[in-house]
Amino acid sequence: MISPDSSQTDLESLIDKVLCDQPPIRAPEELSVRVFAAIERREMRLRQRKDFRSWPLAARIAFCIVSFGVIAFVIAGSSWLFGVLGSSVPLSVSRELALWQAAVTIGTSLVHSVPAYWFYAAVGAVAAVYVAFFGIGAAAYRTLYEQQPRQS
């Protein structure tokens, strides 16, 4: 008597031989055109979604320089504008100008009175807290969403 395992293996080998002997079937031309177009669109989307680290080095440096230039221009331009406007503005705007000037004065005095290592320590502490929250968020995401069974 033939065991069920050997008949299953014989059937599998017979089906495998029949399928391997079949000539390859060519896809319709319109299907291959659509598939290649979809692949190209996907690659284009992936190229457009690259993050800052994947930019060329020259583009990253230029972006940083332009960004710092814009920030400096906004700060210097707003200080100049507040100086030019002075008292020729309505009282409600004058209050905002006074608050802005107070904030600039406080910021300037803090920059000149606080030691540099305090500033670096504060930046390091903020970065450490950011990394910690990012790690906690990633762990929470994996715990809550990746452990659940996929629903079709």
C-alpha cells in the first residue's frame, strides 16, 4: 500500500515537472507598459521624498547658509523697522513694539551674561529630552500598533 506522504510527494513532483515543461507566457504589451509606468511613478515618488540627509552636501550647506541669512535678516530688519517707526505708530502697535524691544534687550543681556557652557548644557539637555521622547514614542507605537494582527 502506498503511504499518503509518498503519493503527495509523487503528485507534487508530477505537477512540478508539468509546470516546468510549459513555455513561458508573455504578458500583453499594454500590461507591461502600465507596470513599467507604475514602477517609474513609484521611483519618482521615492526620489521626491528624500530627507535632508540624502541631499547633496553642497545643497545642504547652501540651505543652511540661506536659512541663517533669512533669520538674521528678519531679526535685523525687524529691529531696524521698529527703530524707523518709533512713535509714529498707533498706541496699540507701539505697545507691541515696546514688548519686542524689551524681549530683544532681555535676550541680548542674557546672551552676554550667561556663560557659554550653560548654553551648551541647555542645548544638550533639550536634545536629550527630545531623543528620549522620540524613543518613548517609537516604543509606544511598536507596542500599540505593530503587535496587533493585521486586518484585511
